[in-house]
Amino acid sequence: MFRLISLKKGILFLLLAGIILYFVEKNIYKRTIIYTLNGKKYRLLVADNNKEWLEGLMYHRQLENADGMMFIFPDKAVRHFWNKNTYLDLDVYWIDEDKIVGKDFLPSIEKSSRLITISSPKEVNKVVEVVTSVKKSPARAGLKSVEENGALKEDFAESSTFSRQK
């Protein structure tokens, strides 16, 4: 009887550990920030490590609780982004410190039917991808536009939200 109870506890522990590892590995729990671009506030997922930089918004067909993603790099370099396995149309903002130095459009792989690569016009340390349909996004609910003469500004401390990654 004692062995049966110990076995059940062991199985329960392994099951819970497996579930926790699954969510950590899939990176379902993502950090978000509110960021202002040209007077409009956006809720953005944060990509600040190599795994997140490589994956970005690949495989997402829609975003829940986010308007896009901010890539934060530790150094300045010319950055290259592509639409491999990207199913969202994206406006891409190239940012040097807190200044927008360029903007590009990156169509979804379904729309372009081929791989497209875009590059920053100069060295940058941040890149923001905004889903082009965010005007009606649920993540924008409650966010008000702010006039800042086209300035770029991070508004709030980071908050956390759940976002499903497929």
C-alpha cells in the first residue's frame, strides 16, 4: 500500500514537472511592454535573447494581447529580418537608441509566396515589428494615442501577459 502511494506521488510530481517544463520551453509566458511609436501606443512582446531573436513572430497566425514584438539587442549592427514561416504582415521600425531611422513593410509568406529579406538602413540596437492590422486589435483596447511630435518613447514598466505560441 505504501509503495502504491509513493508511486502515485512520484507520477504526479513527474507530470507537474513535465507541464512546467513544457510551458517554459514553449515560452508561453512572455513579457510585454507598452511602447509609443509616432504618437501611438503599442503593446509589444519583448525579444531580448538569441532564441527569441531567431524565432520572432514566426508561426503566429494572430497575436493575442500584443500588437507586435520589440527586439532589443545589446549592440548596434545592421539587422536583417525575413518572412520565413511568418503569417502576419508587419510594419518594421528600425531604431537607433530612441530614434526611428527607417521603416519597412514585410509581407507574410502567404502574401509574398517567396522569402523576402529586409535590412536596416544603418546600425540599430532595436527593431519593432507591428502587425499591420493592429488598429482593430484587442491589445490596443484602452491604449490612447499620445502626441509627442513623432518621438519614440517607452511609456510604462514591463508587464506580463500570456501569449500562445504555435
